[in-house]
Amino acid sequence: MEYLEGVLTPEVNAALEAHVAACERCTAFVASYRETPRILRTATVVELPADIQQSLRAVLRLRR
Amino acid sequence: MVVPTADSSDETLAARAAAGDDHAFEEIVARYEGRVFRLACRLTSETDAPDVLQNTFLQVYRNLPAFRGESRFATWLYRIATNAALMLRRGRTRKPSESLDAFMPRFDEHGIHADLPAQLLVASRADELLDRQALADKARAGIARLPHVYREAFVLRDLEEMSTTDVAQVLGVEPAAVRQRVHRARLMLRGYLSDLVGVKR
């Protein structure tokens, strides 16, 4: 976890990096771990529907 | 004199809105309504998001005079929105928690990943393997499956791309706790993504 978060000391990090780079399976695991947030971020982008925007603004006008 | 609002900083707008300037408040709403709605969908559901959105801005309006600028305005507003989402969820049935073990990478007796590179990579190809709508549905379902505390940390840190420090501030926990929750959420979601494209983790 500390390696994946990039919060290790430079020495330990460099040692792990060297291993991961040489190991196909570790490289694959780290790649998919790092890709996961990006995929979910893109997949959960939604636009505010116009009707919801209108009712929000109507409610805010009434209540203040 | 009319002060243009389009290029005013959030903090300037907040001060003007707190002093009773309705145009400044409207500008704040216009700037943040889309982001708050998206956050609300990610933290709750599309059904609950409109309520979260309304409650957020009603509270922002009421609490603006108390905004002192100790944090950035955006962080302050995200805290209100996150709390509005959590309030709505409170009292709903708890979901059974899944064991994290199932999502940890598996190793053989030599300490080598037990899965082949292609299997390990599957999660990162979910967006190539599924069509847009299917991926959006699965992403929502996957995020909803997370334990609540992992979901909140993951949504704020990885989806809204806030700093760990800001997330810690919004959730009222230590940065180390945020990092751990986000890490566990990523492991679980990585597992869900592998599952949904039909390959074991």
C-alpha cells in the first residue's frame, strides 16, 4: 500500500520499483491498480439534468 | 457599480453572498451545482442526488456568514455536500460487509503473483471491453457495493481528485486513515472490474 501510494523512503521505493519493473505480473497488477480510479472516474461523470437544475433554483429562490 | 462575477474568486463571491448579494450566491450555485450533483450521485444514487443537491445549497446559503476562510471555499462546500449525502443515507439498512481478503492479490508459495499477467491486467481494460453504458452501470454498482467508509474516501480522493489532506478534513479523520480506505476501495473495485469482464481476479 505504501508503495502504491508513493509514500515510502526513496531507497525502499527504488528497490521495489526495480522489482516491479522486472516482474511482469507485478507490473500488470500495479498497472491495473492504478488504472482502476481512472476508469471509474470517467464512467461516473454525469451531467446535471435541466429539470433538476430548474427545481434546485426554484427551491433556492423560495427559501431565501 | 456592478462588479463582474465571472472572474471573481470563490472566496470573494462567498463574502459578497454572505453580505446579502443574491447575484453572488447565484454565481456560486452556477459554479458548483454540476459538481455537487456529480458528487451526490457518486456518494448516494441518482435517485437521492437531487435531494442532496438541494440540501447542500440551502445549507451553504444558511452557513455562508460562518465561512471564515480557514479552508478553501471549495473544501468547505464539499464538506457540506458530503455531510448532506451521509445524512440522507443514515438510517438506511446497513449492507453486509464483504471481506477484503477476496480482493487482495494472490501469491504462490514463492511469493509470485498467482495470476497471469493477462488476468492481472483485465481490470485495466474494462473500458475497452465494455460499452459506455454497461461500464457506467457497472461502475455505479461497484461503487455502491463498497463499505460506506471506503466509498466516501475513494469518491473524494480518486473520483473528485481532492488531496488526501482535504479529504481527511472533510471526513474528520487522519490522512493515514484516508490512504488506507482509498487503498482498500481500489483493491475491491479492481476486483469488481475483473469480475465484470468475466475473468477471475
